[in-house]
Amino acid sequence: MSDHDQAQMNAIKAAYPDSQLLLCRWHVLRAMQMHFCTEEFPALWEWVCKWVKMPDQLKFDSVWQWIQTDCSVPQSFVDYLKHNWMPIVSLWAGISRLDWTIFEENDTNMLIKA
């Protein structure tokens, strides 16, 4: 699990090509939080926090549709998500972490599984 450090991720993939990389949810949310004023858009921030962890594909898609089409959501944030996060959904979204054991379920990169 990584904080989205591309050099680290490239090194892990080079050394362990069969490994599964994931992004730390805390770091993902922290990065997203830096791209809009959460105090000005508290409803958006609440939904983004839920969205990142959301295990249901239909609900995930529905929230993403809302984010893209709601005129109260800053377009710069929509563009940021489209460019930086949507191409790598499988690395960070709850929809990619289904049917995991208790040992695999976590929100942080403070766990390394050998």
C-alpha cells in the first residue's frame, strides 16, 4: 500500500512484478482535500469521504455522476478527479476491495503483507 509516490510504486512493481499495489485511503482523501475548500463545500467533502470507501459499484457510479454534473461542485475538482484518480480507480476505491479478510481491510499504508 502506497501514498501514491510514483517512484515508490515503480520500484515495487520492478522488484515484485506480481504484487498488488493499493493506495492508502487516508492519503487519497488528503490529496483530494487539497484540491477544493472543504469548508466551502461540506456536502461535497462528506460525499467524497463516503465515495472513496463505497463498496457498491452502482452507488459509486451514481456519486461519480453527481460529482460530474452538480453545478455546485467546482469544475476544477471534477477535472482533477478525471485526470488523476479515475484512471486508477482499482488502486484506491472501495469497489476494488470487496470480499477481503479482516487482515486485508485497512485504510492505511502502515500495513505490509509479505
